Amino acid sequence: MTILQIETATTACSVALAKDGQVIAVRELNQHNIHAEVITLYIDELLKQTGLIYADLDAVAVSSGPGSYTGLRIGVSTAKGLCFGLDKPLIAVETLSAMAQGMISTSSLAPRTLLCPMIDARRMEVYTALYNIDGSEVKPTTAEIIDENSFAEYLKDNSIVFFGDGADKCKEMLGNHPNAIFIAGFANSATHLTQKALAKFVNGQFEDVAYFEPFYLKDFLVTQKKA
């Protein structure tokens, strides 16, 4: 069972190949506005590295949002194009859920700890959710403006690990709370999709390739330059 995994919801452009739930190859770069330039190149490189061809893929999984409007469009369009051309199923993994899974798989977490992935969404607003350390959802995905009272009801009785590119700007507001833990340097990765994508494949949870759209959470706003 070989799944191509694509993550482009943030500044990271990341592509991975997973076989039977184990990552066998990955290419990624964390840089603004690079996704369209490198994504198909990375996919070709992974296939050559592993000695596979496109027909060997059993499915394509994509990080479905929320996140960067442009990044999501590029990632989802690439995934849909591959699925359509190869007649392979499309798997969508919500970005914040994948981030939580990435933190779980790379960290030692104490009991009564909650995970709070955050994606930057302008000014003091972030896309965020809360998860238990088993990956189950505690608080669903929302767009929130962070202030000193944010997550107060959860911080009262739990440690919360804040991470992702939206967490840095929230540290000034919440960083002094004894139960708030901020992890610097976390980057989104296609490798974080592995377990969720595998579970969805096994359970036959596939998207309609023709009609699937990214989970933007907010409408895309086009602004004009001032004269």
C-alpha cells in the first residue's frame, strides 16, 4: 500500500511517500512562495529515488486546510490532477489534525497535556484546534483572535503545548501562564499525514475528486493597493 502525501498549507512545501504506514522518502522546503515551482519536481524525485512509477501509487493524500489560500490551491490541485489522471483515490487530512499527529509522533508528552497547533492567519488571528495526546479532538478547528484570556478554561486544568507558525505571535499573550508550553521551530510536513492517511485508506474514506475543495475556513479576500 503506497500513498503519496502532499503538504502545502503553510510556507512548507513537503511531499512524502509512505508504504504500509511507514515513510520511505520525503522532500521538503520551508520557504515562502516556492510551492508551485518545486512540488511536481519533488514528486518525480521521490518516485525515482524509490524506484517507483506513478502507476504504483495506491492513493494520494493531501493536507486539506485550513492554511494559506494559495498553498492549499496548489497542493489540492496537484493531488486532484494526479488522482484524476491515474484513476486513484483522493484522501484528505485536515491540516491541524496532521500537525497534532506530527507532535505526538516526535515528542514525549505527559498526561493531562493538550496539543494546540496554530497556523498564522494575519495579525493576532490564528487557525487552531485542541487535541488530546491520543490525537482525538477536544476543540474543533476555528479562526481565533488571541488575547490574554484565550484557552483559559483549558489552561486551568491542563498543560497546553502551542506550536506551528501561528504560535510564535501568541507567546506574548499566553507565554507567562505556567501551563502554557511553546515549541519553537515546528514545520508542517507531509510525513505527519501518514497515520491519518493510512487509516482513511483502510476505511475507504475517499473524497470525490471532481468536487473536493480545500477547507479554507475563511473566505479569500482580495485587497487593492492604496493609491
